[in-house]
Amino acid sequence: MPVISIVIVGVAFLIGGYFLYGRWIARLLGVDPSREPPSKRLYDGKDFVPARNWLVLFGHHFASIAGAGPIVGPTLALIYWGWLPALLWILFGSVFMGGVHDLGSLMVSLRNDATSISENSRRYISERARVVFSLFVWFALVLIIAVFAHYAASSYMKDPHIVWPSLGLIPVAFIFGFLAYRLGLNIVLSTVITVILMLLLIPLGEVMPVEASYTVWMVVLFVYAYVASLIPVQYLLQPRDYLSAYLLIGGMALMLVGALVSGRTMNVPPLLRESSAPLPFVPFLFVTIACGAISGFHSLIASGTTARQLPSERYAQRIGYGGMLMEGALALLVVVAVGSLSSGLDVKNPIGTFGNGVSNITPFLGKYGGYFAILVLNAFILTTLDTATRIARYVTEELFGVRNMFLSSAIVVGVAVLIILGGQAGKLWTVFGAANQLLAALALLVVTGYLMSIGRTSLPAMLPGLFMLLITLSALLYQVRVLLSVPKPNYVAVVFAVVLFLLGLYVGGEAVYRWISGRGVKKRTTVE
């Protein structure tokens, strides 16, 4: 099948989903542009800071939720099961599950002083569920920090040419923050100046590669994550993610042009026999693709940083629902890029396979197509690292009552360092994939409680939530069995999987029990 046909149909489906289903979901959740958002009502100059332009916040949100998930996940799913199952789950999952999850998490947070989705489980499920949910989220975030730091350090060590284009975004982001917030320079002019600087980092990386050991890069990354979690959002987090979004959207634009004009066809079969995959199609298709269709990490971004920077609810659907569909579009382009390959599909190197796919559909870029693709991916691994550290600081303050932000960030980074020193970061990644989707299920259960509390139909959140709950709990159980069946079991991963299973089962069971017994949240006559 021609690549162009898949792209046109897929993009049309996502656009239609945004304007039809997305608008209905926004009305259902009670989006109200006349309400004063927490970013203005609780302004503190550090975390609660309204973005000067909604595009700046969209850039932060999109760059933070994208990461490596919508690239690695669809690549692996396509290699295992073919491009058709991956494509269908990406499209339908994004519109009917992921978008609802992201926008719902954002609205629940906005209605509760921009507190986290785990904190809000107190109100919409129970106090005990809040404690368990918060522990789940905190542990998952610390693991994200450790794992992403591990992969970022490994990539810098293997390819020193990407160091400047990746880490160089940090000083460029400070320049944008200074121009836009301290000098009050026009957003467009500030953007043009810093995007030019960002693009100059690419040839700089080619001529000045930076070589260092894995240990050195780990120290650099953890110091950066700690400092970045403390700096006011308008000077680093907002501008860094906003500029990174240009890099990712630019890469997506090049992939889109290539898909439309290169004349490539899909060489990977639409369906592959399940026996060719190491894991069963159900439930692991829905776990493997992860961020390309729905991701629990998005609820942490929406309720952790985005809700504290949203300048008006007028932009809630654009950023929450629209950001998820943009990520679905990225996953769609990954599917057609990798699916166009006739050889070189390597399950042990999904990042390299993705780079080869981008090179194949962008022949006009020559040898730089694959390099640019991998550069984009690594830039977003770093973005996820610093955002996750800040959100983990928020959760630490909420859960453990630590009011000193220097101490709370130190606790988070310190535990992540211990995971790295234990040598388990890479080994725990597969278990985390299921944990991430389980987090999405729990977030949807909280959104369900919110909809019940305002007297509106909860089925658009309840049905996806229950589906993901069953899928991910079964995936964790299966992984425990697989981990124990090998000659040398990874008992750390086993314990981690069992703990996550029990935590998720408790929160999910508590929510369902309260719905059935009628002991859930009280209905309110108005949207708060």
C-alpha cells in the first residue's frame, strides 16, 4: 500500500476527531474560558506562571509528553505484529482514549488548584486511594528519571556529535526566557532569534563532538535535572520545551513531506503471525505502543506543570486534547517510515531502525535524514528527564509533606541515583511500560469520579479506564511469569512488577467498589 494513502487517511481521522469528539469532550468536562486559571489566581513567580502565549505552553506540553515513547513503541509494535494493528490502535486510541485522558487530567487539576492527578484521587475516589496512587506515581517518576538519564548518557557516549544540539538547548532556552520575560521582547522575534541559535547547534555538533565517559554524563545529567527542577518555569522549562517542540515539529514536517512526495510503499506486511513476537498480541500491543495512543505520564504533565501555566481555559482543548493527537500523528509517521523499510528491522535497536526509516522516506535529506531523526529523539529524552524531576518534586511535597523544594528535589534525584548505582535502570524498562499504561487507567478512573461529581455522563472516561486497567494488570502478571521462567530471574524487576500490580489493583478496585456501592463522590449541581 502507498505510504501517502495511509498518511492522508490517518491525518484526516485525527483532525476530524479533534473537531468532533474533542469538542464534545471539552464541553462534557466543563471547559470555561471565563474562569480565572490557577496560574493567575495562585501566581508565585516560580511554578504558577501563566505562559505569555498559548503556543509557548503547547510547546512545553507537547515536548514533555512526546519523549521516546511514540517513536520506540510503534517501531517495536510494527516489527512484532505488522503495521495495521499498530496504526488502528494509534488512531482510535488517540481520539477516544488518549485525548480524553490528557484533557480530563488537565481539567481535574484546574478545578483543584492545579494539584496532581494522584492528589485529586482523594476527592474523587478516597483518601486511602490517594496515598496508594501517590506512592505509585512517585516511584514511577523516580524510575523514569533513572531510566531516561541512563539512556541519555549512553547515547551521548556512543554518539558525541549529538551533545551540542541536545545540551546546547539549555543556554538557548535561558536566552529565550530572558528576551521574552525579562526584556518583554515580542514572542515572534524572540522565537526567530533562538530558533536560529538552536539550528546552529547542529553543525556545531558535527565539527565539535564532545566525548566523555558514561559516569561523567550521568553526573552532568543528574546535576542538570536537580537544578532545572528549582529554576522558575518561565526561564528554563517553558522556553526549553517550547524551542524543543520546533525541533520535533520540524522533524515531523520533514517526515510528512517525505511521506507525501517520496512515492514509498509499505514493505512490512500489514499483519504478522503472533508467533514472530516474543509477547502475545493481547495485551502487549496496547502496552508496547504506549505514548503513541495513551500514556499515564501525560496525566502527570497535564496536572503537574501545564495546569500551573495555562493562561486561560480557552486553550485547554488545544493543549490537552490537541497535544495528544499531535503525538498520535507523530506515531503515525513513525509507522509509515519504519513500515517502508524492506530490510534492517532490528528489534534490539529500535532507535536505529527508526533512523533508517526516516532516511528512507526523506531521500532529499541524504545522509542527514537518519542523523536528524536520532537527534530529535535524544533532545526529547532530555526534556522528559527535567520535566519528570520537577513533577516528582511536586509529588514529594504533596505526599511526604516536604515543604523545602531544595530538599524534595534532592530526595528525588538521590533515589534515582541509587537505582543507577544498583545497575537496574535498563533492566526495569519493560516493566515500566506496563506501569505507564496502568497509570493512564488510574488517571481515567479519577476523571470518571470528577464527571460523576458534576452530574455528567462518565462513560467516555470510565470505559477506557476499565479497559486499560484490565489490559495492564494482565500484562504485569504475564511479565512476572516470564521474568521468573528464565534461568537467572531478575528479582528486582519481579518485585517491582508485583508491587505495581498490587498498588494499581487496589486503586482500581477501590474506585469500582465505590461506584457500585454508591459510596462515591457526591454529585454537584454546577461545574466547580
